[in-house]
Amino acid sequence: DMKVTQMPRYLIKRMGENVLLECGQDMSHETMYWYRQDPGLGLQLIYISYDVDSNSEGDIPKGYRVSRKKREHFSLILDSAKTNQTSVYFCASSFLFANTEVFFGKGTRLTVV
Amino acid sequence: SQWGEENLQALSIQEGEDVTMNCSYKTYTTVVHWYRQDSGRGPALIILIRSNEREKRSGRLRATLDTSSQSSSLSITAAQCEDTAVYFCATEASSGSWQLIFGSGTQLTVMP
């Protein structure tokens, strides 16, 4: 069963708290991604990972960091969350070549108050 | 910056009508992805069209790609209420590192 699993699905945090969003995939994909989605802005790439410990910044990496210690697992960390990081975060994965489908998780809705 | 962008943000049509959504992109790509996102879900691929295909069909869906004008379109024939969703085009960018760049999406509402 090809799946990208995100935990948690909903999260409320206070400003300044640390946030950990977790993502797993069961397709042995080399590449994994973190996107955020805000109304009217589509999906913006935060980080991309090409394999274990091989991570690159996307378009909006400021305020985020990532960890990939196993191929099937990719974490997004917000150190000292800010209210403008309230958003829906999507994890995705794909094989490591072009012209390939990207599979998305169901998303995590993060609210920072 | 976003390299793919839909021309219309929202479309509302009646069930049974045909509809076309357009996407223009700024940077060279050899493939355009079209994704559909249902409310509360992540995007899911519906059509992937390569530069040597110009047109690709899948059921009631038809995608076109014109690399000379850097544009792509997604058409739905005889739209159904269940086609209501946000549709994104995405282009592949390979400067530096490979990534998929999404447009801002088109909200399609099909009314009964």
C-alpha cells in the first residue's frame, strides 16, 4: 500500500514552543519534501531531501530545519514557533529522477497562538 | 518564486459542462504535472504530460503542453460534482537541484 503518513494531523502550539512534524513513507523513495500551503499561495517548498542526511533548502527554509536519518522518515522542526508559521504542512515523496509522480501525505494543520 | 501559474484562481460551472484550466510557466521544463487536491487532503497526481506528447488523455481529462509558448492546459469533459477540487499545475525545475514547483491552483466548483 503506497502511502505517505504524517503525524500529527492537527497541532496547536504557543509562540516560542518547538514543533516537530513527522513524516513516513513505505515506497522506498529516495526523495522527500516538506511543503507549506497557505490560502492563495499554492504549495511552497520548504526543504527537499535526496536521501539520508542529504537535504537542500527550498524556497522558504527560514525558521525551519529538517532531519532525515532513515530513508523512510523525514522530520520538519520549527525551533521557537512563530505565529506566521501557522499553516498546513505537507510531506511528500518520490523516486529520485524526473518525470515521476510525487506522493503527498494528508497534511498537518499547525496553529501557532 | 513560482514558475508555474494558473491563469484563473476560481471557476464555477454547471454539471455537464466542459471546462479548461490554463497554466503558463516561466522556465524551461520537459514535463508538466497536473495535481488535484480535494478538501482536507493532499494533492494527488492526475496527469503527467511530457514535452514529446503535446496532448494526453485520461478518462474525461485531457492535458496539453506547448513548450514553445510555455503553457499547459487541463480540460475536463462533462464535469461532475465530484470534480470539485483545487487543480494545480507543477513544473520540474533542475537548476541546482531538482524540485517540483507548484502554481497557485484553480478552485473548480461544479454545481448540480
